[in-house]
Amino acid sequence: MKIDIFCAGGTIDKIYFDAKSDYQVGEPKVGRILEAYKLNIDFEVHSVLRKDSLEMDDQDRQTLKQAISQCDNEYILVTHGTDTMPETAEVLKDLPNKTIVMFGAMEPAMYKTSDAEFNAGCAVGAVQSLPNGVYIAMSGRIFEAGKVKKNVAEGIFEIKD
């Protein structure tokens, strides 16, 4: 089993720059997260973008889609900012013969209270067991692309009305 992981940035990868008093998207953290658990799978991390998802545009989504489409592997994880993850999931829906599971975090992975590790674990399990398609692993659930939204007030993902 091999999983390819495409990183688009988002809160999961944010780091604090003290001199700037600001958070910015840094290096992907998912490799470090997964290595800590000594998983019995191979994975490869591909850094495609380093953007807050609120700064992503249609061209960025096409760049991510192109990178994934060039990968021969069926099993794909995507780290992504939570604010526009559902929109990017919609763009990826027409990629054939792939199981794509997107995830991110509500707080940077470097925070002890971050949901990054939990979401990564859910995504790894989901990508191995779901049929081809695009999914989002957040808030302890797996959602199909097109059927999910972020509830900003509650800080969770939920079924779209």
C-alpha cells in the first residue's frame, strides 16, 4: 500500500513568525505526523501550494488538480485549508480511478490541541477503505464531496443543507 499526499497549505501547516507577529503557511507537517506513528504503509509527500485556502483561486485549484492527475497512484490524500476545502473537493471530483481524501486542521499542527493528527489518521483509514471518489475527513466524519460545508460558528464540518 502506498499513499501519495498532496499538500496545498492551510492552517495545518501554519507557523508563527514572532518578528512579524503573524502566522504563515510553512513546510508540510503531514509527513512528520505520519512518521511518528510507524504506519505499515508507504507514503510520499508532494508540496504543491503553500497558501491559506482563503487566498486560493481557480488557478491554484487547477494546479493542484493537475499535480494529482499526473500521479499514477489510486490512493491520494490532500492537506488543505478548511475554509475552501469543499470548493476544491468539487474541482477534483472528475478525476477518474482515484480515491481522494482531503483533510486539514482547525488549529496549526504544532499546537497540542490541534485536530491535525486525528484528521490525518481518519484520512489514512478512509483512503484505504472507500471506493473511488472525493471525500473530506474532518470533525470525526467522512463526507462526500458536494455534500459538506464548514460551520464556522461551531468550528466543525457538517452535512450541507
